[in-house]
Amino acid sequence: MSTPVYDISKDVIDQLAGLAAGSPLHGLRHQRDKVAVASQGSYDTLFDPALEGIGLDERLLVALYACRLAGASDLAAHYRARAEAVPADAAQLAAADSGEPEQLPAGRLRAMLVFTRALTQRPVEGDKAAIEKLPAAGISTPAVVALSQLIAFVSYQLRVVAGLKAMRAAAAQQGESA
């Protein structure tokens, strides 16, 4: 895996939050640029095709599903478009997009999506028993760790985007440019 170089014009959170370069809110977000750089670096690493253990299509479908569960339609659209470009299996894409992983046959992706739902909607169910179901579905221990990191990152990302959009909307109501 190569270390990506941060390009502010390709910052996914800025794009998803609708932050225009040079706007006050964009400037505020980049006051502590190391946070923006680290966030984009996490995105680049977690969605690097060279990341082993979990296929890029699986990671994108997990991200799509997590966004769908959170009601973050804009982020879901981002991950859906990326999954379609990979391309992801149509039935798997439909299951992640509809929020119905149980329609998938037993296996890796179904186990990942059920685990994603547990961590995002009922974290108390993301216990040892839930984790043990992943290796039983053919997911290695390093992949379980990567999956957990992915779910945590997407949860972080959608909260940051939602917060920035709320700040942008508040500024617009006050007649300021965000």
C-alpha cells in the first residue's frame, strides 16, 4: 500500500459537506489541518484496493449500509456510486442499499452487514458472540479488526459531514456565506 499525498481539492468530507474552498466554514475546518489530513488519510487507507483481508467491494458495501442505517443519504449515494464503479455484485449492492442483509445467502458479506448493524444501531450487541460469528463466516482476525475500524471511521465521517452541513445551514439562515 502506498501512502497517499493529501490533496485538499479531493477532500471527501469537504465535498460531501458542500464546503467551498476559501469559504469561512472550509477555513474553520482546515484551521487544524492535521485533522482533515488524518481523516482523508483514513479514508484513503480504508478504501485502498490494495488493503488485504476484505475486498474493496465488501468495504464499500459495508460503508453504504452503515450510511443507509444512519439515514445519511448523501454519504450513501457516495458509497453506492463507488460500489457500482468497482463493480459490486448487483444482489449484494441491493441488499446493502435496501438495508436487508438477511436476503443474502449466509457468508462473508451477510456476516459483515449484520455486524455493521449491531455496531451502529445496537452497540451492546457488538460483543464477543457477534465478533465470533465473523471468523465462522471466513473472515480472518486482521480483517475483523479492519472491518471494525471501517465501521468506526464511517460513523465518524457521517457525523462530521452532518455537523458541517448543519453549520453551513445555520450560516445560510444568518445570511453568511459558508
